[in-house]
Amino acid sequence: MTVSPETTGERPASGPALGAARWLVEPARPDWVRNRPNAPYYALAAVCVGAFMGQLDASIVTVAFPTLERAFHAGVGAVTWVGLAYLIVLVAGVTAVGRLADMVGRKLLYTYGFVVFIAGSALCAAAPNLLALDLFRVLQAFGAVMLQANSVAIIYLAVPRDRLVRALGIQGAAQALGLALGPSLGGLLLAAGGWRLIFLVNVPAGLLGTLAARVLLPRSRGLQARTPYDWAGLGLFVPAIAALLVALSFGDRWGWGSPGTVVLLFGSVATAGAFVARERRAAHPMLEPRLFGSRAFSAGIAGGMLSYLVLFGTMFAVPFFLERSRGSGPGHAGLVLSALPLALGAVAVGAGRAAERFGPGRLAAAGMALCAGALFVLGLTTPSSWALGFELAVAGAGLGLFLPANNSSIMGAAPRDQAGVASGVLNMTRGVGTAVGLALTGLVIGGSLRSAGAASAGFEHAALLLAALASLAGTLTAWATRGSVPRASAALSSRRPRPRSRG
């Protein structure tokens, strides 16, 4: 591939790379990419490949759990670790890798993320037993971490600011499409060739993503000076997140008051407190506490976590309601549920124009108000399948308005040389919101079943709770964008090292 030095502030070539060192240098884009007016959207296309793959893999694997139980003669608890091991690494790793990417290069880690993801997927497909599958899922998750930690940051730095919400909406649509296709594609692959195909399907998609990232992404700009990495902070952060996710995943099965659940939750809180104390006094923290000094950033992160809690809580509650209360099969439940991610993706694509007219803050608040209204109606009525699909589409449309606008506000409140960390925090809270949404919705439905004995009552209670949380997310967004919002960069300027020149 013929390349030439970039002329837009990206790091220029500095002599021939020798041996292994050449693989640690970000390759320049070819001239035919860099010189085109729509080059930023080529970069967006490369990021959308990773966004689609990540959500497809997250939703496709859950369909295979019953098949894995039979294939490995294992119980539900053992098979759960196939998903949980992946989730723990993903949620615990994105912020740490985002910090690393801000120093060594976002394109570099994003491109190699595809390579690691491909290797992990191929090994998962060849796993001889359940333990090996869990270990290979960890490797696959490391690849997903490298992709997700850098995805929003790459878009934020590559796309002009006046088109940012539109670009993030397109990325959101790619994620929603992967989420919507996962269950149906997973069912087809399981029927066609068994569970190994659900991992092998990632290999050709990953090869396409690797090529797209190498050719279409610009070299990293505005990187931080390379400072000592905060390994002590990472050593506290990972167990805090892991303990929380394990407690949320098994709390309903073990009992929320059981010794194991209580110890895990207490340990998570205590370790998280130690992590915050460590970051406040560290010379070069993994997660800069002053980043949260911006109202737009901190409230946006909280609202984003609540939005994913609402999204995945709804996606858990609806199939449960249809199958337990209506006697619907998984196929029919999946078809009705697909209205939500499809509407989310369709609206997210067009959210940019609305944001340019009304502002991202107002758009995000209006979107969550729309989502809350739809869920409130679901909680007060007993809709037919068609009405349920329509109301889910309205809720999805509200989330489609909210997510790209909120992500834009979050990234706009972060310093440019902290883009990787900000992107990592954003994706971390998405994972935590997902886990909390599943656990909280399961707790509400389970409690209603024990008291009322009806799945419909559990669904109604869950829908009303999710509507309240959606309203809270919208309120946080409205508060965060009211009046003058101080940027985090001002708070950080006094202690952040000067960025290295990128040529």
C-alpha cells in the first residue's frame, strides 16, 4: 500500500521502521483517502464495523446458552460464565485501555483490537470444553475492549464538530442493527451448524474491520505525553467492577441477602472507594478525577448509564412477559422486541439534523421524555402484540434521539487529549447500566411473581420503574446543559502534562 505523510496535524513518518517496531507505528492513510472531502466519514465507516460487531456478539451469544448447556453437559450457572467473563473484561478494561490509547495511539489499539478479537473468536469456535471457552472469551473480550475504548474518541476527533451528533447517530444505528440482528442470526447459525458458527462469523467481519481501520482511519493527534501507567489504580479498579458484575449476575440466584452476594457488594464498594482515593492523590491517574468536574460530563455519564439500564431492562422484560403471560414462542417475542432497536437505529441516523437545530441537550432531554412516556403507557395498560410493538418503537425512537446527543455532550466536555479515557468511561457505564438493568428488572419481575403470581404484574411494575429511571435520565440531561457549562479541560489544565507534538 502506497502511503505519504499526513498533512493535517497527524504524526509524520520518521524514517524506515525496522523489525517489530514497524508494527507499533500507526500507518498513514493513502492519499486517495486523506484528500477526499468526505474522509471523516470513511473513518466513521471503519468505526461502525466495530460497533456492529460488538453489539452483534453481545446479543448473539445469549441465544446459544441452552445449546451450550447440552453440548458441554453443564448447568446454567456454569454456562453463564461464557457471557459474564466477557462482560467483566469489557467493562473493567475500557477505561484503562482508553488511558493507554491517549498515550500510544488510538488508531493503533483500535486496529489491533480487530486482530485480537478475530483470534479470540476463532479459538472460541475451536474450544474443546467449557473452561477453554471461558478463557478464550476473555481473549475475545480484550479485543472488544481495544475497539470500544477508542470508537467514540476516533469519531470525536475525526468528524467536524457541527456533524458530530449525526456521526454518533450513525454509529448508534450500527450498534442497534447488531443488537437487533443478534438473536435472529444466532438462531439461524445454531440451526445451520451449531454453536461454533456464532463465533466463526466474527472472523470475516473482523478481517474487513482490520483492513478498514488500517486504510481509512487517520493517525492519532493530540496524544498525551507518555507517563508512568497507574498500575495500582488498575489493580483496584478491576476487582471493584468484577465484584459488582458477579453480584448483579448471580444475586437473584444466590439470594440478595446471601453471604456471597453481600460480601461481593461490600467488597465492590470498599475497593471502589480505595480506587477513588488513589486517583485523587496519584501523579498520573488512570482516570483523572477532575474530568468529572464538568457538569456536562458527570451528568451525561450518569444519564447514559440510566439509558442503557432502561434499554436492556426493557429488552429483558418484554420476552419474559410475552412468553410467560401470553404463551408466545421465542420467535414471536424476538420479532416484537426488534421494534425497539430498529426504531432506535432509524431515529439515531437522523438525530444529527435535529441536534443542529435544537441543540444536543434539548434533543437528549426530549428523547428520554418520549421514552419515559412510552414505558409509562406500557406499565398502565395490557397492550396487544401490535400495540406493544408500537410502544416499543416509540421508546426506541426516544433512545435514538437521546444517545447520540448525550454522547456528543459528554465528549464535548472532555479535553481532546483525554478523548480515549472519556470514550472508555462512556462505554464502561454502558456495560454497568446493562448489568444493573438486567438485575434490577429481574428482581422486580421475580418479586411480583412471588407476591402476585402473574407475569403481567411483574412486567407492569418493571415498565413503571424503567419509565421513572428514563425520566431521571432526561432530568439529568436538562440540568447538565442548562446555562453555562464549564469544560473539563479548564479544570485539568493545571495538572495535565503538555501533549506531545504530533507533527
